[in-house]
Amino acid sequence: MDNSTRTLQPLFAFLAYSLNRVETTFYKIPGSHVVARYVKSSHQDDPGRTVLEILLVIFAIRTLLQSRTRSDSGGKHFIKFSEKEIDELVDEWTPEPLTQPLSAEEQTDLASIPVIVGTNGPKPKLQSGKQVLNLASYNFTGLAGNEVIKERAIETLRKYGLGSCGPPGFYGTIDVHMDLERDIADFLGAESVILYSQAFSTITSVIPAFAKRGDIIVADRGVNFAIQRGLYVSRSTIRWYDHNDLKSLEDVLESVQRETRKRKLPLTRRFIVTEGIFEKDGAMVDLPKIIELKHKYKYRLMLDESFSFGTVGRTGRGLTELYNVPATEVDMLMGSVANTLNASGGFCAGSSFIINHQRVNGPAFIFSATGPALHATSASEGISILRNTPSILTTLHENVRTIRAILDRVDCITIPSHHASPMIHIHVRVPGPSTLQLPGPGAGKPSNPASVQPREPPVFDIEGEERLLQEIIDEAMAQGVWVTRARRLRGQEFVDARPSIRLSVSSAFTKKECEKAANVIKAAAIKVLGRRK
Amino acid sequence: MPSPIALNPISPTKSMFKKRSSTPMASATSYLSAVSQADARARAHGAATPTATPALSLSSSVTSSSEDTVLDEYDNNSDGLTLPLVAPTSEQVFTTVHSEFGHCANESFRYTSSHRLGAPAQETEEPEPPYYIVLTTYLSYILLICIGHVRDFVGKRFHPSFYYHLMPHDGYAPLNSDFDSFYTRRLKTRIDECFSHPVTGVPGRTIMLLDRVSYDHNITSHLTGTKTRALNISSYNYLGFAQARGGCADAVEEGLRRYGVAVGGTRLEGGTSELHVAAEALVARFLGQEDSLISSMGFATNSTVIPALVGKGCLVISDELNHASIRFGVRLSGASVRMFKHNDMESLENLLKEVISQGQPKTHRPWKKILIIVEGLYSMEGTLVNLPRVMELKKKYKFYLFIDEAHSIGAIGPHGRGVADYFGINPREIDLLMGTFTKSFGAAGGYVAGNKSVIDRIRLRGHSGTYAESMGPPVIIQIVASMASIMGVASPLPLARHSSHTSASSVSTVGLLEATEHHPGPAPASALPSWMDLPIELRDGSEGLTRLRRLAFNSRYLSRGLKKLGFITYGHDDSPIVPLLLFHPGKMRMFHRMMKHRETPIVVVVVAYPATSLTTSRVRFCLSAAHTKDDVDIVLRACDEIGDLLDIKNYSGERWSIQRVIDSAVELVNAEDI
Ligand SMILES: Cc1ncc(COP(=O)(O)O)c(C=O)c1O
């Protein structure tokens, strides 16, 4: 024992010496004393913490050193090939074409899209030379071509130029963007607002900024494609409830709660995602009821108001005004600056914590240039026009009523849209007693929340209906009324929406024009669909 | 070759600007004082007094047109930003506002951005800093992390309200956990003064900052109400088209009157205007492709087009440093992704061999198709893709190629047509060229161009056409006008009334035509809306060419100058993005602040983790055709001084003095190698 210590003596001496050397070298580094003192004192307070921190450092260094492009050639499915075999495989491989060429129908379809000449508005001129009544473009508030806005835009152009030439983080935040954010926040009564440079990319970016893997999102089965994309990239657990059926929502919330309790799952973020007026069919959500449920089950609400902001409520403040609910009750309220303010971009309103979170975590916000200054000032001007001219909204609602009064009585079509919705979808009525209406054997049983398909998915003939609708559209166009099919990305969406014609009513129409438009559509529908039998 | 932006003979034609300059006398006096100041400055710098006669004639007073954008109450030109240091001579008439687009008449400050035929693509080196720099950088981070943890530890006990949002409360999970947000809260917040600085006015050669202060360590900040004009070497304004004045802006104004602000609707429904159709044809022509599709947001161009191309069973091979929009698009598409080391062609080839021979995971079925996505010019590194090598690989491995040219379009290549132009590669051999209009064209949105059948498919299958708002008319007109001015517009030119001074400029047009093997020459006159009446120097492409050549000079001058001063820079010499390595996190804030608080304030962009690796924090300069050589000199001088103070001159190569760099700028730029 004693002997062995003695033999090890030189080694100890050497160790002590090296340690000393390391220490003196370490103290030569500027700032090292502070580090040493910190480590010592924190070690005294909490030795576990030192270990933790050292582990952290090691982990950080390991992550850094690890190549991000590591291949999985060690995986168990890896097959070893010789150089020659690889060359042969490379030679043999023939990829599919990048895209499939368009079919003849698709080509005609693409070519048939009307092209506007000059300013768009309630009665634009088309490239065919025809002047038409426009129920195809979104011009709900009639701001398209507004002279005051044009002047404001020109003024802005002369002060700011056109592009912002930078993302918000790097000198792309212009005062006019901040002004518009404030204007929208004031208009809605929200605490804070963040602007995105495209409406369609807004909610797709907002959802993954908050919802991550493991979080729970309860969503309507009829949500629009932008939301679907957001849900998909968030990689959260998604539970679906039947389209605009708040009873079904409550059941789903209840079942999630039960499951969480039963399996003792940890508390994760939970969101309800739905739309104000649904892009798919114009249905409107019962906001007070949803808010009640969200409070009851402690969910946060993401509400897409792309079509209801600026179109419903006495002055166009959207669903919150219509139902007289403070906007602060909605955690994230998304809207479009393009659809109703006739500029470009989208926004999200919420508490300042929620907005600031997006300024650091919203991919479409951080990694994209801010929109042109003149779009921001045009939108600000649009809001001030809405504020000062309540007649815009009254006329819009009046026009919606006029059109609905005529179309609601047409037998061969059905309208799923809410009565107040300025976006009116028209479906072909399925002739004869449809099996759809009859309660099936599974009726009454709820759908499976994990599947986006409802228990009894509606059956319809997409191609056939689209053809009929297109005939109606062509017929109406011949009479000088421009309407459009609601376009879809068949095959890429979670659920196929029923084909429909979508009318966008504008406050810029006179009562006469509304009656004319509705009557033309009615006649066209009767002509095309009546022929069918 | 005379450049029309710089040196225009006084023409009898009415200029857009002269019409507008209202009070020439007032501006002349202010100009005079500026001239004397400049004079004093020139003497102080030891340079010779300008011998040229200061121009005071009414015809040349455009330089100092007394509009509010030019002579703002905050612009007294004590910093030399609003008026040139050296007054123009009586023959020089500048048609741009100096604060937006600098006046530079010296024809030797020009260069052509092009790859020498036959030469290998430049290997961009990434010099290593001295060992102690790396070590102290790591220590800095460790220190910051430790302090952050201590503050959290203490804070949670004494200021729980501050952590309210990070903790579960009332049965809600926090939106952001304290762990996830640690980096943002404890590291980024410290340097928040470098980010999201609000501005006003044109993001041109200079930019007007809205001054702000923070009283609570960057948690909130307040505008003080004052403004500061600063030299802008940060905006993506490569060709200097961020202008509130000039032929493009005039066209946009006219277009706003004719078309309004927005169309309202999606491209496939009620939102297609004749302008979209015209612009798509022009963009395709510009790029040398068959057809193109434009979309209202650059980010969305990637995120909505990629899912239309690939899906399950397809493989995307992506450079590890690709932009977030590309990753977003790939994630949405559902395709498998593999990454290769940044711009490393060997790594790419090995990966290709592996994935083609192995096929899909588990099943080993062959991939349906393989799409390689690279960027033309990487915005954080300044590296150019090694396109010649990628094209070779493409022939052998039969993948499809998608190039995101957000930063390279307009900014690279003898004709500004991006990397294909730079390397002399036929653009038709590339399947899809994508890019944005936010940068070189001073507009907004993006495009994708390729074969007609592919583009038509994207029109129908891409998400934008069905659901996203279409691009607004003013944006389209800015794109058309700026693009046409780079291309030049083919005859029939309405030249008759300008014939007095076309001889000089037509020379440059010819030069432009000769060199266009792959890039179909000028824009056909029919591609422009019939009402669009661009000024002659835009129509004949001479102004566009000058912009390209000024940008190429500035880019090369700054990156080579910085290297000679002893800084570590990354990227390609011809890249208008010049990253200068700072390494230490603390130096980012200091560098940013010292640049901003100089006599001539300069705004810079600093980037750090997660946009770069942890140790390679950097400042990123974005050059513009709007900068003059004097501006680059100012930047170099500033870097030189600050570099000494902050110890960032870590490059071990040969060192020059700042004066030597400035004096030999032209040789430095024109040298093949340095
Ligand atoms: C490579 C790349 N692609 C796409 C984009 C997005 O373009 P935009 O800012 O026009 O949305 C950027 C912008 O930063 C980019 O760098």
C-alpha cells in the first residue's frame, strides 16, 4: 500500500504540475477570473447546477460538431453496393416527368379565365371587350378604384418609393406599416396587430408559430386551405369536429379532456381553429358560443376572419362587432387586408405577447420582405373610409339581402351561406330524393375526431357538377354578369369541397344592378339545370 | 461608355425632374453651402480641391431639387449624405436624387460581373480566425448562458409576473416555454437594438431612421420623434431601384391612376389583369425561359410552388443553408428531404449516388423524381452556387433543378440575369428558375419560370393561383419598368424626337445585344403597356447597364478592400452581399452602434445564431448600384477604424493601409486575383 503510493508519486507530481499550468493559462484569458468566480460560487450554492451546466456545454459543443448532413448510411436498411453497381443503378433510373402536362380540358379551362383591362371595380372591362357586372372579384366594400385611395397611394409612392427592400428585422419596418398596425388594432379594439405581406400566408405562418408537435388543435372539418396548410406544418395532434357544428365541437373537447385525464397526459397548448365566415361555403360561426366553450375547456381560439373582417358588423369590424364580443376575447384573430381593404397583405390581432411572439417566431413574417408602403397607406385610408362612411356596410348588407331574396327561391340550387355573408356560394341541388338527406344506419353517432372525414361524407359528382356550374357561368357571362366557380386544389386538400359558384357582393352595386345580377344567375341556373331532367 | 444616370448631356427634351423642381434659387443657395462644406472636407481629407466648376446653372439644379424627400428638416448635409461631396461640373446633369441614388460620373468605377469562361468556379475560402478568438467567443456564449440562467433563477423568485407568460397558468399551457425562449430572452434581447429599426422614406442609398430608445433593456422601445439619415448598406436594393423619383416611379404613378391599387381576387378567379399577362411574358423573356408565373409574395412563391412539384415518393435534395421559405415549401409538400453540405459538390454527388442506388427508405423502390433546390446567391454567406458543376451532375444523375435566385437575379451576371448568365449557362437547361422582385427590382413578390407545360401545371396546382391574392398593379408596373430598363426595349423605338443624343447610348445597346447568346436581347416593345412612356435612357437599356456595372464595381471593391484591410470576409468577390466576420456576440452590438453613431451614420445588418453557426456572427453588407465609390470609401474607413478598436482584423494575409486601398480601388477591382 505504502509502496504503491510511493511509486505513483512522480505521476501525482506531474498531475499537480499540469493542473497548475492549465490553471495559470486559463487565468491569462481575459474574463476568466469572472468565470472562475461564477463557477465556484454557483458550485457552492448548488453543486448539481455545475454538473448541469457542464453537461449543457458539452451538449452544445456536440451538437455543433455534429454534421447536419449526416447520412443514414449506417441504418439497418442500408444496402452496400459496389461503385459499378451504383453507376448501373444511376444509369437505369428514369425519373417521372417534373409535372404532368395539362389535359385538353384543363387547357381550355385555364384559357377561359377572364382578364381585366384597366381598373377593376363593379363594372370592369374584360379583354373580350365586354363590360360586365363583376361578382367574381373581392370588392365587398367597393374600395377598388377609389380615387381618394389612389391619391394617397401616389403620395406614398413619391415619399417611400415602391418596395420596402428588406424583411421587418432589417430596416424593412416602415412607419406606415406601424401606422396600419395601429389603425387595425384601434378599429378592432385589439391590443396589438402584426402585418404579413400576403393574406394567404398569414394563418399558415401563425399556426406553426404557436402550435408544435405534441400540442392539440381542435379544428373545424370545413376550414380553408390556408389553415389546412398551417395545421399540417405545425405537426400538432389534430382533432376534427363537424363543420360548423358546435355540439360536435363540445363533444370533441370533452373527449380530449377525458383522454388527457385518463392517460395523465401533460398539459400542452390547446387551440381551437375555425373561421368567421367559411371560405368553403359562406357559413358563419356562432362566436359567443365558441368563446364560451374555449373558456370552459381552456383552449385558445384562432379565428380566421379573412372574409368577415370588413364585411359584417355595423361598420365592418367583423364578427366581433356583429356578436358584440370584445376582440380581446379572441386570442388570435386573422384577417385579410386584400379582400376587404383592397390592398395586399394579411394581419393577426391579439395581445401584445401574442403579437411579439410572432415577430420572433412567425416564419412568413421574419423571412419575407414587408409589403410595399403604398399598400399599407391604402389600407389605412380604407379603414378610415369605413369608419367615416357607415353607409358602405348598410348598402352592402342591403345588396346581399336583395340578391338572396331572388336566389333563395330558385329550386334547382342550394345556398349553404349564411344570410349575412357577402360571399354567397351556390351548389347544384341534387335532383330527386337524395340519399344524403335520409338518415343512414350510423346516423346520430359522432364522427371520429381523429379523421378529417365525417362519419358520412357527402357524396357528390365533382366533375359533373363543375361542368354544370361552368355552363351557368358561361350563360351568365353572355348576359353581362361575371361570376366564378370557387376554384379548388383537388387532390391536395384534406377534404374535397362541394363544387360551387361563388358570388362576391359589393357595396358598389346599385339595387338595380343587384337585381339584374341575381335574375341573370337565376335564369342561367334554371336554363342549365332545368335542361338536365 | 458614358452612363446616362451619371452624365447626361443637357438635352432639349423635358426631363421629368426639371418639371418638378420648383424653387431653383433656394436650392442653389443650399447647394452652394453644401459645395463649400464639401470643399472643406476634401481639403481635410488631403485631397485636391475640386477643380471642376460647381454647377449653379438652373438646368443642373435638379441635383438639389428642393422636395421634402431631398431636403428634409433633418437633412443639413453635414454628413454628406444628401448632396455629393464633390459638386458636379457644369456639363454634368444627374437625374437622380443623390440621397436615393448616388451621383457617380467616373466611368472607371464600373465593372462587369461575369465568370471567366473555362475557369473553375471560384472556391470561396472561409478563413479561420486565430485560436483565441474562437475560444473567447465560446466563453462569451457560456458567460451569457450562465448569466441568463442566473437571472432566470433569481427572476422567477422575485419577479414572477415577468415569467407569467412562460409558466402554466389558469389551466393553460404557456405559449412559449422558458426553455424554448431562453435564447430570445437572454441573448437576442441584449442586442435587440440592432434589429427591426423602424425607418421612413425610400430605402435607397441612404435611409431615414426613426430614432428610438429603450428604458427597460430592450423589452420595449419608444420612438423619440427625431430622425437620422444614414448611409444604407443594408437594404436589398441591389440595382438601386428603390426610388421615389425617376422613370420607374413615374410609370408607377401613371399606372396607379389607370389601374388602382389592387385587383382583388385570386389569379384563377377574379384577379387576373392584363398587366399580369404582360409581366409574365416579360419575366420569361428576361430569364430566357418559355413561360413564367408571378405571385404576390416571394416567400409564398417557394412555399406554394414546391408542393405543386413534389410529393410523397419524391425526394428533395436541399443545400443545408437554403432559405426558410424553401424549407417551408418542402415541408408542406410531404416529399422526403436530404441535405448536403453547403455548396459542396462532392457531398452532393455522394448523396446522389447513395439516394439513387438505395431508393426510397425501407421499400427501396426507386424515387419517382429527385428535385435539387439550391440558391443562386446565399444571403448569409455571399457564396454563389457552383452552377457549372451542378449542371454536369444534372446530366449524369437526371435530377430536376430548382434555383432560387432571390438575391442573384438582377445582381449577378453581365446582363443581370442571375447565375446562369454569370456562368454563361443556357437557362433553358435549368428546369425552374425562381426569384423575387423585392430585391433587385425594388418591388414585391416573386416569380417562377420554366417550360410552358410546367408553368401551366403550376398555375393550376400551385396554391397561389387558387387562393392567394394576385399581385397589385403598382407592383407589376414597377417590375415591368425596372426589368425593361435592364433589358432595353427593342425598336420600334420612338426615337425620332430624341435623336439629338442617341449616338452615344446606342453604342451601349449594341454592346448589350452582341453578348446575348443565351439571353434573348431587349424586351419587345409590345411587352410594355402601350401607355408606358419610359424615358430614353431606360428604353435603350443604357441606364440599366450602368446600374449593373456600378453594382459589380461596388461589390468587388468592398469585399476586396475589406480583405486587404485585414478582415475575414466570406463569399464570392462578385457577390453584392459581403459578410464580415465578427465572431464575438458582444462585438455585433458594438459594431452596429459604432457604425450608426459615426459622423456619417451607417446602418448595418448583423446576423448571428440561428441564422449562422454559433461562432460565426457577422455583419452583412448589401451593396447597391446606388452607392458611389465615395460611399464605399466611407464604409471602408469606418470598418478600418472600428476594426482596430474592436480587434476584428483577424485575417492573416497581406495588409494594406486604408489610404492605399482607397487610392488603388480601380486596380483592386480589375485585378484577376488578389
Ligand atoms: C433565398 C430567398 N428566397 C425567398 C425569399 C423571400 O422573398 P420575399 O422577401 O420577397 O418574400 C428570400 C428573402 O429573404 C430569400 O432570401
